[in-house]
Amino acid sequence: MRTTKTALTADDSIRPLLKKMLPAMAVLNVAVYLVTLLWGFDYTMIVGLAVGYGCCCLRMYRLAANIITAVRLPAGKAKVLMFRQYLLHFLLLGILGYVALKFDFMNFAGLMLPQFYPRIVLGGMIFLEKRGARFGRT
């Protein structure tokens, strides 16, 4: 009897990962805010972290959607699509960074810190996965 393997699509791989990452990034955002309370309350940090986290979530959502689209396109069109999306993201981040530096209602560091959350969360997930495999856990 022959069994057929179903090919995994980008949709099968990206969405579950995104569902794991977003809550972990929210917890990280709250932890960063609580650490900033040690240096005194500042509403600009709250605004910066909220806007930065929103921008980060939007980027992750758009990245997942673009990967799903890009795997169905020819290589040249996929590269253009991904480049255009990265360019738009960094343009948005640049404009928000300028606003944060020019005006006093948003903290620049609070805006930029959440942009590192995906790397931190993915690194932590990989570390915990390897650690679990080393000790016989899945």
C-alpha cells in the first residue's frame, strides 16, 4: 500500500509559529514596561512600547502573509514582493522614529525595543526546544 505525503505549505508552518510568538512577545513587552517602572513612571515609555509592539505585530503579520504569497510566485516576483514589504516596514519605522525624536509624547527606546522581540522569542523557543530534546522531553 502506498502512502502519499502531503506537502507542507508556508501557511502550515507560519501561522502556528506566529500564534506562539505573539503572546510571548506581549509578555516580554509587559516585562520591559515593569522594568522601566524601576526608573520612575513615564507615560512616553508606555506610548513608545505600545506603538513599537503594534508595529512589530503588524510586521510579523505582514511577513507571514507575504511568505505565504511569495512561495506561490516565481523567484523574481517573490524577491520584489519581500523587498517592497521590508522597505515599507522600515519606512514606517523611520517615520515613527522621527516622530518619537521630534515630539515628546513617545519614547524612542520604547519604540525600538519591541523590534527585537521576535529575535529574542525565537531564540528562546529554539533554546527551550533543544533543551527539552536533550532531556527527553518534546
